[in-house]
Amino acid sequence: MENSTEQSNFIQKSARVLVIDDQEGTRTLLKRRLSIYGYEVLPAASSQIAMKILTEHSVDVIFLNMFIGGGNSYDFLKSLKGNDRHKSIPVIMMSSDSDIELVVKCIEAGAEDYLVKPLNQTLLKARLANCVAKKEAYDKEIAYLAKIEQGQKQIVAQEKMASLGVLVSSISQELKNPLNFIINFAEVSSEACGELVQKVDADKERIPQDFYAFLSGSLRKFSSNVTKIFEYGRNADKIIRFMLDQSNTSSGKKHPGNINKVISQTITMLFSTYRTNGVTTLPKIDTQFNNSIPHIQISTQAFSKAIYNVLDNAVFSVVQKFENVADAKILVKTESTSSTLEISVYDNGVGIRNEIMDKIFDPFFTTKPEGTGPGLGLSSAREVIEDHEGSIAVASIEGEYAEFTISLKKTSGGG
């Protein structure tokens, strides 16, 4: 009684069955019977048609005639079981021939069961239900193992991120003190050079002309160099501050903030970082802000980090696609709905391949050349956004565009 109940449950599942037989009568009969039992049936008159069906559909059980087109189906069965995508599908062989040797051969090759034509209705129901149950159990096991593997990867990634955060924080802190000295002394030296230039110009008439030209030129050149040291030192200090912020995985204390202002400041920061690294030809980033959106509770630095990482990916994408950055388009929009604040970042760059779409937010996954970054940008962005009780999604067509959409819940803490 218990077995009957279990089989009934599997029949109600509406599993999909592929029937491979070159005899139309057998295909029609099986389709009629199995449809009554609640199964979806896909008929195939040849192994070629069967493979096309398997490419386009997921299948729970296969009925395979022992002989098709004048030959036996052993080689086709072997090819099925040798295919990683199809090997887990239970195969029930069918034949009016009672060749035990061939039956055993097929079972050894991976066939799950064997039925003799004409098919007994009771055996048909029982053995099919059993195969569906095995397939369902196998699928659950694979899903469970995949979940465990994903969990293990996340633990490893989190440990790596924690270690990387400590390393980046340590290096950045060590660089801050000497960099502050460089910036301060450069500023003082620049002021001193300016005073010397004024003094030399004031005493121009009392200084020999050739010496004045040499002294004045040298001081101005020295002043220009010191000014550059000061400017690049300030830019380097901004980058170090940003690295310290990136190394902090927590979002910190939240305050009512203006999202539009944060995005504008982040764009400025992005371009400043690129120029400091010697990249002067950059695409334009257009903005389309809804100025009536309310302030919401955010950690400004952490959220700026998230936006920075999304924008950085957009810039990289369009630069990869266009030789002339004037052809590139990057647009950042903000909108307000009844319950959420929406931020979209669109670019017409190289897009995202379908096969990696579900990996782009994984820690340490990157499509950028080696040495350009550890692949933490989008994973870090998602972490910050989720900490703000928001979500980030992506839509893309490879070679055409990518658009990231951030949704944040509105709060009552804004002004």
C-alpha cells in the first residue's frame, strides 16, 4: 500500500518521458498510455531526432527500443551514458526479442531496466515510477552537493576577502604617514619657490641678465615640479583612502544621504583615479537624476564604493569595445517608486556572456586581464547594497549592452 502511494505521487509529478522507437504504432500507444498516467511524452522515430529533443528539453526517463532501423541500439545507449548531460537519465530498453545476451550487455552499459513487448501495463507503470523516483533522488543529490560546494566556495572566498582586507588596510596605513610628509613638504616647498621667484623678479635689475635668465628659469621649473609632486601626492592620498574603504567589508554607520550627490562625487573620484594611473582618454558618463528623490539612510563611503565598482566595470566594458571613446555611452539614472529608489547604470560596451552571467557577483571572479584586479568589485558592491537592504540585478546582451539596476528600500530617516 505504501509503495502504491509513493508511485502515485511520482505519477502526479508530470515527469517528461522520451520514447525512441521507429515503429509509429509503439510510439502512439506509449504516448496514449503514459499521458493517461499524467506523464508528458516526447516521441522520436530515430536516434538523431532523439538527440535533438535532448538538446532542447530536459527529460526524466527514456524508453529506447532495442532495435531501430535494422540495427541494435547498444551504441546509441553507450553514447548517451558517455554524455555528462544525459548520463543520469534512466533508460528502459524495449524489445520483442528475448536475446538475454544483448539485454545484459545493455544493462552493463547503463540501462536501468528492460521491458518485453507487448508491454504489460502494470509493469510499465511500476518500473517507470521507479525510474522517475531514482531520477528525482539523483537530481536532489546533485542539487544538494552543488549547494554544499557553493557554500564551501563562499567560505573560502570570505576568508580570502578577510585576509585581503587586512593586507590592504595594513599596506595603506603604512603608506599614509610617508605620503602625508611628501604632500606637506611639497606644499611648503611650492610656497617657498613662489617667494623666491618673486624675490628674483624684484631684484631683476641688479642681477646679470644671463644669470637672471638661468635662475628664473630653474626656479620656475622647480616650482612646476614641486606642484606636480603635490598634486600627484594628493591623488595618491585619495586612492589610499579609497583602498582603506574598500578593505572595510562593513558598511558602517548610516545617515540620511543624497544619492545623487554621492553618485556625482563617485564619478569625479573614478576619473581622478584613472588619470592618476595615466589614463587620460576616458568616456563621458552622463547622468539623469530625479532631483525629487528623498534622502535615505546610507553609509556614504561604503555606498560610494559600491557605485564606484559598478561604474568601473562600465568604463572597462566600453573601452574594450570602442577605439574612439566618443562612441561609448554610459548613463546613470535615478528614479523613485512608491517603495524603492532605483539606480541604473547602463553602458553600450561588450556586454556579458550568458555562460558567466550567474558568476559575475562571485568573489574573485573577473574577466579583466590578469593583474588588473582581484575580481572583488561586483561582489563587494552586492555585499554593500544588501547590507543597505537593497538588491542589484543585471540585464545584458553580449556585444550590445549591460545594465545594472540597484533597488533600495525607502526609509523614514531621510529629510
